Amino acid sequence: MKSAIITSLLGLTLFLGSCQGSSNKNPELPLTGDPTLKTTVIVNNREIIWGMDFLPNGDLLFTEKKGTIARYTSNGNIQEISGVPAGIFTNGQGGLLDIKVHPNYANNGWIYISYAASENGLNGALLKLTRFKLNGNQIINAETIFQTKTVNTWYGHYGSRIVFDKAGFLYLSIGEGGSTSYGGVGSGNMNAQDTKSDWGKVHRMTDDGKVPSDNPILPGNTTATTVYSYGHRNPQGMTYDAINNRIWENEHGPMGGDEINLVEKGKNYGWPLVSYGKNYDGVAVSSNPSASGITEPLKYWVPSIAPSGMAVITSDQFKSWKGNLLTGSLKFNYVSRAVLEGNKITKDEKILEGIGRVRNVKQGPDGNIYVSVEGPGRIIRVTGE
């Protein structure tokens, strides 16, 4: 009897010790099963909220397409930011687009915005990347560190998203711009395939806009530029996957052919030469959606969902969804949740259906998911239980 008691006590001690040494810090929240989602509107009655990012103290900065920036504070107040750069071009799909806080903000104070910009004498709009600092809620020390060399003359397909990787390089997605968006080998807009054009690209640069020494030298060029990948149509979603150290991007196709891609050095993603979609007149963009030298999308949608902001879930509160890729749908008012296995998307499902036209999706430093939707402009906080 005595030996049985000792054996039981030893087993209990080993069991408790294994629990204390478990990597799951909260045994009541196992990383298995689907989370129960709870949504809370934290910002309401705004216009189109395009960009969102967080300051180290938890405050949420957001942009409105019409050309404003505001701060949602940790105590629930909304404060307007003054000193936004002049000349923001809001016609068509233009406007004040993305915002990104430098990953080393605590030491350097830089914040980045991308926007369509009009200037006197130009028949069209540039895409600009500007960085600035904040003095309270006043923008100071603003400087443009990148802008397209040519203008967009039809006022559509600007992109645009900003992300940083773990090495501190900045990635900027820019749509094809140009004068038309008709696809095919005879397209009147070959910006995305022109490696000397800034449009239809994902750019990679230092945090002050310089060309990294290891950027690719693309066909037709003799030196590296900020262009990292090309053949993009209208990349309105992009996110850094910190778990796997890679950049995800999505872009609008025409009628069908919306894509999710992994952004890789020097790769050509095909537009306007090939697509899984059709032009708006019903004519197929290409007889075959793939071609030699073209990087295939990891996922495509037919019909189009009009993809928008993206986020990779890294928070334990979303249980088995940790590591999944979220993509907003403007057209169908939901968020797509994609399951990743290596470089493959093995499953995707609709979540948050009927939430509204989803413009952006971000995970906050608190582990919650933040979704901006339109009509009216709102920011919705999503928690998992």
C-alpha cells in the first residue's frame, strides 16, 4: 500500500511538472479548435478608412482616402492629425492610402504614408511615399522619399500597401497606373511588364528610400533599382509573415483572376500578359493563364472578390487559426481565412460574412484583429475566445 501511494504521488508530481513546463502558457486556451469571434465597433461614421497601423503605446493611426489621418487612443478617444501633405489627389481610386509605423519607431519616430498626388502641370497623378514625425498630433519633418517617375492618367489602380520585413527593408506595392487596364499581349498599358516603369511593381528599399545592394537587376536594366517584383495589376493587400519571414501580396484581376502571391525577388507575376480572368468586355486576357517565366499565383478567385488588406494571425487567442492568412473582400463583404502549409494554401473559408466592404485587415499588438469596412467607415475589433 505504501509503495502504491508513493508511486501515485510521484506520478502526480511528474504530471504537474510537465504542465508547468508546457509551452502553452494558458491551459484554458489550447491552440486547437476554432475560436469564437466577438466583434466590437471602435470607430464609426468615418469615410473610407484605407490604412491602419499601431504606435508602440497601442494607439491606432488610420487614414481616410479623402486625405485625413486620425488617432484612436487607448482610452477610446479619436484625435485628428494636422499637417497632412498638400496636393493629395482623391479622384477615382486615388487618395491618401496606406500608413505604416517604422518598426524602430521608439528610437527614430518615423511614420510612412502612400498617396496619389497631383502637381501643377501634370496631366495625371503620381504615387508618393512620404515619411514624417509627430509632435503631439502635428506632422513635422515630412519628406518624400520615393515617387513614381511618370503619372497615372486614368486615375485607377494605384495599389498600395507598405510593409517592413525583419531586416528593416520597406516594401511598397504600386498598381499598374497608365491609361487603360485592358489585359492581353496587345494591351495599351504595359507598365507592369516595363522593368523601367515604377507602376505595376512591388518596390523594396531602405527606410530612407535608397536601393538595397541585393535588389535584383531585372531584364532590360544594367543596375538594380527599387523594383523587387513586377507584373502586378492592382496590389491592394500586402503583409509581412513574421512566422516564416516572407511577404504575401494580393491583387485585383479583371473579371475573375484575383490573386494571392508570395513576393519573391525578381519574379514576374504576369499582368497584363496572362490571367485567370477576362477583360470587362468578356474577352479572355490570355488563352492560357500561365506562361514560361511567369510565377503562378498561389490562389486565384473566379469570380473576383476584390481583395483588400491582409494579415497573418500570430496570436494564440485565435487557437488553431494561428498562422492563417486573412484577406478582406470588398465585393462580397467578408474576410477570407486561408490555411497555409508551407508555400501552399490548402483551404480557405469565409468568416465575418456580411460585415461590410472590407478595406483593410490588421492584427494589433494586443493580439486582436482590426478590420476597416466601408459605408460608413468603421473599424471593428475582433477578439477570439
